[in-house]
Amino acid sequence: MTQRARRHVGGGGLSRSDGINPYCLWREVLTCESLAELVELYIARIEEKNDAGKKRQRLVFPRYHQRDVVRKLLADVAHHGPEPQVPDPALR
């Protein structure tokens, strides 16, 4: 959840007692850009066979926190590059 969403929920009373945050759902997950990103990058169609050998397809969606971590990792790599930042021993 973004800081903006946390502030809004903390001060606006939009959180529910069951832990569901409708603000986060409508403002961050169900936007056109977010849904397009989900379809393009994250939602997977899995084909499985049951015990009788009959094929079955199902969709697998990421959890919010999993998607949030992937976004943060991609942003970090874009900013710092793929190589780990190892301090120069000569600077110690």
C-alpha cells in the first residue's frame, strides 16, 4: 500500500474491521493501467490434470504484497542497475 493510501485510511476511516481496504482496491488495483499490467505481466493460466486425467485450466493472480515487492525491486534495479553496490575497500 502506498504512503498516500496509508494516510488516507488512517485518517479517513475507510478501513474496515475485517481488514479489507476498499480505498486500496479501487485506487490502486482496479485502475485501467493496473489491470492492464496484471493481465500482461502477472496473471497466469495454469493447466492441470485431475486424478481422472481430465484437463482443467485456472487463473492465478498475485497477492497485493507480492506485486508491490516486484514493483519495488524493478524500480531499484532501474535506479541502481543490476549489479550489487559493493563499497570500495579503499574508502574504509
